[in-house]
Amino acid sequence: MSEQPTSDSIQSKSIAVAVAPSISRLLGVVPILPGESADLYQASLDTLIEELGARSVLQVYLAEKIHECLWWMRRYEEQKRTIVTTEMASLLNYGYSRQTRIEAAQTRNTLLANKVDAGVEKALKAEGHTLESLRQEAMVAKRMDLLELDLQIALQIKILAGLQASYEVAFNRKANVERMQLQNALLRRNLHPLEVEAVELSQP
């Protein structure tokens, strides 16, 4: 039996990459759902954190939330594909009472793998369908389910835009602070010779 992923195993790499600790990890958040790959999620998150240049705690947290939005969009897209493919298999199996549930599942899995075997070709011919026409019929039949998922994707896009704007503010604020610190250091360095010269001139 495989070991359940924990927040420590999922978030351990982001600390090394981003230096700042992960708030999600401190809160014990496990962002993946059952059946999802913790390694794939973490690799994707690490890539995004590195690409965004997230270093502060706030930046890392916002990067995690941005990644979460993108991951949910990925889930919804996969769900749309599964809905259409399952309906395609159901349409092919319609009216064939001799087909068992196992055979129906095999048809679905074959289509999900983007394959067409002899059984699928025979069923397509019997129903007078091509893969394209079957897909169109399945999409029409499931249009309300697909619309619901599209609305969820649109919501994630809206949330994503807000998070990106917040990240821009956090990133620019940190950059401005670093620039001011550098300017102050240069100013102190430039003023030091003048202070020394002033002291020397003031001495009798």
C-alpha cells in the first residue's frame, strides 16, 4: 500500500528553491486530491516559483495560490475530456444489451487513450458514426455539464488575474526596498570621504 502524501513531502522542495518558508506547508495544507501525483504537483509548483522569482514569504504564498488556480483549471479541462469521452462510449453502447459493463468500460478506456481498436470501429460502423460525428453528438448531449465546467474555469481565471496583480505589487515593493537600500549604501559610501575630509579640515 502506497504511503499517503503529506504536506511536508509535497512542499519540501519549494523551501529550498524559494528560501522563504511556505505558509501552506506551515498550515499543513495538502493541495492534491486522491489519485493525483504529489511529485508532479511539486515539480510544477517549483517551476512556477522559480519562474516568478518568488523569494519572500508573501511572494511564495501568492505563487502557491497562482499555481493552485492553474491546477484547478487543469482538473476542469481533464474532467471535460472525461465527460465527453464517457458519453461517446455510452452512445456506442446504446441499444446493445448484450454488451456488459466491463465491455462499456473497455470502450471508454480505449477512447480515453486516444485509440481506436477493432471493437470501436465495429461499433462506429454499426451506429453510422465517425469519431468526429460521435464526438459532436456527445458534446451536444453534455453541453450543460461542459458549460458548468467552463464557468468554473472562468472563475479561476478571474481569481488568477487578482492574484497576479497582488504578486506584481509584492514583487515591486520588494524591488523598491532593495533599490532604496542599495541607494542608501551608495550614499553612505560616497559621504564617508567627505565626512573624513571635514573632520581633517576642522582639526587645527
